[in-house]
Amino acid sequence: MVTVRFYAGARAAAGVNEEAAEATSLASLLDHLAAEHHGRLAGVLPACSFLVDGIAWHDHEAPLPPGATVDVLPPFAGG
């Protein structure tokens, strides 16, 4: 089980700030989130960056640590 925290546009698409999910990798988590949220996140997730326990996570197939916190970060605008 991992904790997923959504930020900015990802939070708006998910409709929640945080949720728990069963996932073994980032790829399986993203598939789960897209299905769980009826595709609302599908357009947002490809542009997002992900932190796993505060560390940038680029390998979508690498195993997620049990109990990890995954932050879903869409691109931020501003300056």
C-alpha cells in the first residue's frame, strides 16, 4: 500500500488531496489511478513528475517501497 498525494492540476483532476493505493511500481500505480478516476487523470499524468519518499522517481518499472509516499507533481507555471 502506498500513499498518493496530488498537487495543483493533478489534485483538481483527482478530486482529492490524497489517497491510498495498492501498487508495486509507478507504472502500475499510474494505471490504477487512471482507471480509478475514470480517465480524468489520464491527460494530466503524462506531464507529471513523481517523487517517492521525497526522491525524484524516473523509472516507472522500479519497485515502489512498501508504505511509500508518492507525490504527483504537474508542471507548475509562474515566475
